[in-house]
Amino acid sequence: MTKVEEKLAKSLTAESTELIPYLPYLLQDLWELGSSPKDIIDMIANHLQVSEKTKILDLACGKGAVSIQIAKAFGCKVKGIDIIKDFIDYANKKALEHGVEDLCQFQAGDINEEVAVEKGFDIVILGAVGDVLGNPLETISKLKNTVKSGGYIFIDDAYGNNGFNETYYLREEWISFFKKAKVKLLDEKFNIGEELKNNNYEQQLLIVKRAEELKDKYPDKVHLFDSYIKSQREECDELENDIKGVTMLLQRE
């Protein structure tokens, strides 16, 4: 399997690339994958001037929840890119359902390649994909090149807590990355508390239900689906206790 597929699997808490073909089935009941559309819409409304001329790039757009709800809220054009074609097909159906098919363009593609050629946007959004584009400084630098001077960058990630999880960078470390990349932190919204726990619980129930169906259909792959359920639970526990999920709004200088 390619390095891209390995990073994709990791970003979706799949311990093996062998699970990738089954992800659309496992996640079929979930529309919002990664970033919170509500948080991003609130931050846009509070800090940005958006019109029908605004151009937005949504990288790792998943099933298009963020793109579609932004287009619906502000009447602007959004281009979403994701490597999973089934997600893109679903996003196109949802755009039609919400009446924004003329505002939303979705395409299947590797964001590592697309981020190098997509230019001239007013806003770029990167969903919760970890180090798919590299470390934070590399990621910010790549995203920065997709937007105009003075353009905006949304990154969905997490801050580590001292003594809890050394995998994630501390907020102070992120601030140093912002300075090096010459971007300003304008706002941050945290994904914490009872709402997070309730959302995690509901999503886990849906994923477990689909995993059980796959275990019945593919008994030789039970270990694969059990491993995914376990990694999902561990991620939820991590988000609820050891790290702080955050959506960051940055501005290119």
C-alpha cells in the first residue's frame, strides 16, 4: 500500500490499510466527518466578510458536510477534495439534496497532490487528518500557498496536554509554528465537554452496528473490524480526557 493510504488509514483511526475499502460502509450513517460545520460557520460569520464571490477550498472534505453547509449559509462557491470516491459520490448527492449543487464542486483526489496545484482561494479548510500533509509547519506552509495574500486557513486538529499525550503538539508549540509560517491565529473553538461525549457515544453506536454487520458477512476479517472499533474507542477516550480538539482560524500575512 502507498504512504498516502497509510496516512489515510491513520487519520481515520484504521490500524491497517486493509480496512480502507470497508470505511464507506462503516461510516455510512455519519455525514459530518472531521470538522464541525457549525463551528466553522460561526467563525466565518464572526471574523470574515463572505459573499457569492468568495472561493473556498475544502481539503479532505469527507462527505461534504462542511462544504455544503457553508455554501448554503453564505451562497459562496466551495471546492471539496477527498481521496475516497464513495465519499465524493455521497457529497454530490447531498449537495443536490440541499440545493447547492451549483455552488459545490467535489472531486476525488489525493490532497498531497492537489494542495500543490490549487491556488487563489480566499479560504482553505483542512479537516481532521493529522499529519497527512506533514508536520504542522509543513501543513500550514502548504495550505498558505493555496490562498491569496490575506486569505484564511482553517485547521482541525488537537492540542496536547503536558504529561498526558506526547503525540500531539502543545498549544505553545502550535503558536511557534504560526510565527515561523507567518500566519496569525484569529480564533479557536474547542471540542470539549458533554456535547463531545454525547456525540462520540452516538457515533460509536452507529459504527459498531455496521462493524457487526461486516463481521457477519466477512467472518475471516473479524479481527480487522474489532481492531477498528477498539481504535475508535481509544480515540474518543483520548479526545475526552488526554487532548483538546480544536478548530483554528488563521490568516495569511
